[in-house]
Amino acid sequence: MSERQMQDGVWYDLNPPAVVIGKRGQGTRTFRHVLCEYQVPSNPNEYSVRGIPDGGTKEEPFIVTFIPNEKIKATPSQKQTA
């Protein structure tokens, strides 16, 4: 497994964290610890994940896209829970 691939059902630590820009005035949220739900079938660089943003209390789903030559790393987390 390369550092750019994620496995379904595994929690990952993202470095640097993912910053998600919300819709309709939700602002931005930062995610450091996410659960991979599945790889998007139509794009092998995209993964459906969910996690609790910094300062948040409930899990939110979003898509992580790995772009070639970016330095985002997803490493399996020691903590396999939210």
C-alpha cells in the first residue's frame, strides 16, 4: 500500500490536515483524523471519508482527493476510533 492509498474501514491521520470549505456560510473545517469509507469508483485518487473537525462534536462526511506531487500523507492511525 502506498501512502496515497487508503483502505476501507481504517482510520487515518492526515498530514497536513484536510481543510474543507463549507457551503452556504458554513466556513472552513479542519480534519486531522478520518475514517476511510470507500474509494470513489470513478476516480482512484478520491476517497469518501468521515471525521470530526477540530473543535467539533459530530462526524461529517467529505471527499479527500489526492493530487499528484502534493505532499499530503494519510498514515494508518494508532487510534482506530473517532
